[in-house]
Amino acid sequence: MKQLKYLVIFLFTLGLLVFNSCLSNSVTNYSDDARVYTFAIKSDSVPAFAKAKFTVDQTGGNAYKTNGLIYNVDSLPFKTKLYGHFRAIPVISTYSSAAMFFDKKAYKAGDSIDFRTKQVFLNYAANGTDTMSYYVDVRVHKVEPDSIAWQLRTYPSFGSAETAQKAVYCNDLVMLFLNNGSNISLYTTTDAKSWNGGSTISTLPASASLQNMIVLNNVMYVIGDGQTIYSSSNGTSWNKITISSPNQLKSLIAGYDNKLFAVMYDSSNNYYVETSSDGANWSLQYAIADFDNSYNNGNKFNSFPVSDFAATTFTPQTGSPKLMLIGGKDKTGNTVNSVYTYMSGTGQWMDFSTEIKADSFPASKNASLIWYDDRLMLWGGTNASGAIAKDTLLCSKTEGYIWTRRDTLINFPKVLNYKPRTKASVVVDKYNRIFMIGGKDASGNFIKEAWVGRKNKLGFGLPAM
């Protein structure tokens, strides 16, 4: 390396002497700036290079014993091949340069470099003395970005037989509530590798309907009975709320637009959608009836579910946040394939059911629904006859209008022996991890499992799963 440096200095000095002999009266100051300002790669053999954007970090090379680091923040697509025998030509912008080297080999503009191995780029400033070295890291995705890697984690050791279970995500914790018929206990976790808690909750009666637990603004709400709701921000201390409505609570739908949405019914078994900002005071939104066309601009709600539905809220890439309600039982007890969406500002529910074919989207109840990576994902549940289908994952990239069968990149591989289930709790945390907890199998037994998965591309730069 020293010989190379001396050679550059000798050639530069010789050229300077010759130049000065011709212009003895002129003095030229040569730049000492050897920094690289931009970096790109051209290659007809690797089209992905055309879209690759490289970052030049002037001080990030300490780990590589260089001054700086050159790398592409967004890795090249999975399985991109960096051919050694094809041309990959760097395009380098510097303020000044007397000589350039890639891995101690002289480089001139237009030369091809083999980027299958990491390269060290060295640039001599125009003064022939000052240098900057860069570790060049051409990054390629080592996993399929759109696939989900699922892991079976731990489930709490609950000493009693379970009669109900429900998990929610609240205040950066996955909270799992387990009922043994006499008491409800709480377990919490951040990763399902270990669980905390397990103590009995004294302020939440065992009669509370865990299946009807929802979260609004980091506060949990659950139905106690037809006239009471319990609320809590930490899961251990619950407040009893008596509702000021002549109607009875049937189901909590979701927390949306700073309001609780619920299904209620009156003494004549007429059903309604009502909303509340505090859990106590409720306002009628719509009547769930096929005989009254004065609501929802004349749309009939005869297929609107009153229980056992799947619900979620989401914010699409364009447009306002929405509330989605899928499947469940209608007011007559029939299992429906309904798909309803509600958007604040419009004040209207939209029914996609009439546009969806029953064979592609069969009636179901007690499924699990989430919004993940700009799509709706619907798992599990049972059909009208109570059977759990083996192939239960449906996805929609059109906000519930069109549904497709499972994507092999995100579904559970058969080798994991995942059990199809109903009534599972599925939540997404702040690190884009999906938690699928519990549920019931085809025989009606509670499943004591906690699965965790994350789409690979949504985990870059985040803590390990």
C-alpha cells in the first residue's frame, strides 16, 4: 500500500514539475478534498441497479476500518444475482481526484467491478496526498420481503380450565384475559416469549363477556351485562359504567372515531347500532331492520350482524379511517357473509354483501380480522354449520370489496402443524408483529398457543421479532 502511495505522489510531482517549467510564473493550489459525493452503479445484466439509490456516509466506516461507508438503504430485490462476469460500472462523483482504486487496483471511469464481494474504494484528492476510503456494501434482500416468518411462542400456565379467553393490544402490551368460570386473570407480554401477571382481577366479574372486549384510545371496554360496561386502562383496575339507555347491550363492535360502537336491542327485539364517547351516554345511529327505509339513505340492514362478527378499524393509503364489520349472526340467528364498512364524515354504512359471491366469500362467524400492510386479513371462524374450514385465510387489498384466497407467502406453512381455529385473538403491535393467540379447535377445545409473525419487509430497522 505504501509503494502505491509513493507511486501516486511521484507521478503527481513529476507532472507538477513539468507543468511549472512551462508556466514558471503561475502558482496552482490543488484541492485536498477526496470525498465521494454521489455513487451509483450501471449494469445491463442487473436491472435492479437502475432503481438502487446509494447513500454516502462520510464517517460510517469505522467498523470496516475505512473513513466512510457507501450502501443502498433499500436492498436489491430478493434473489438478485450480482454476476461477476458481467459489467457493473460504478458512477462516482467527487470534488477532486488524482487517482482511484478498488481493492488496491487502479480504477478509471468505465471499468467494471465485481460487487459479489464487498469492495473498498480509495480516492486520492487532486493534491495527490489526501485520501478518503469507503467500504462499498451492495445489499441484497436475503429473505422474501413479502413473506411472514411465523414462530410458535409460549402460552401462560393457567392452572384452571378455561371458559373464555381474549387478547387485546393496549398501551404497548399484549394483554391476555383468561376466565375459569369463577374469576378472570390477566397476563401481559411484549413478545409472547414470556408472560407477566396471572393474578385474579377483583374489579372485573367473571360474568363479563370477554369476547365483547374492545379498545378505544388505549382504554379497554367490556360488556358486563345488558346495562353495564367496564373500562380500564391497565387491565387490573376496572370501573363499572351503567349505561343511560332504555335498550340492552348485545355486542360491542369497535372503538372508532373517538366513539364506542355497539349493537343494542329493545324489549321488542328490535336491534340498533348506537354510539357513545364515554360508555355511559348512548345515541342511536341506525336501526337494524328490513322494514324501515328511513335510515342509511334507504339501505336495508337485514344482513347486518348483531353478534359473533369480526371487526377492525384501519386507515387506507388514501382516504379517511374506516370501520370494517364482517360475518357473524344476524338478528334472526343466521350466519351471514356480510361485509359492512363505515367511514366518519359520511355517516353511512356501506354494504358490500350484494357484490360478493357466496362461493368465494362464504358465510362465517367468530373469525379474526386485522388490517396489515395495506390489506385486510381474515382468519378462521366457522361456517353456517359450525365447521372450521382448513383453508381459512382471505385477503382483500380493496378494503373489503374483493377477496382472494390465501397467499402462500403469509399463511402458516403446513410443516408448522398450525391448527385451524375459531374465536382466536389476533392483534398487531407497534413493531408490526402479528400475535395470534388462543381460539378453539374443531372439537370446541381451547387452543393454548401464541403465534407471532411479521412480514419481512415491515421489520427492517426494527427490533428482532
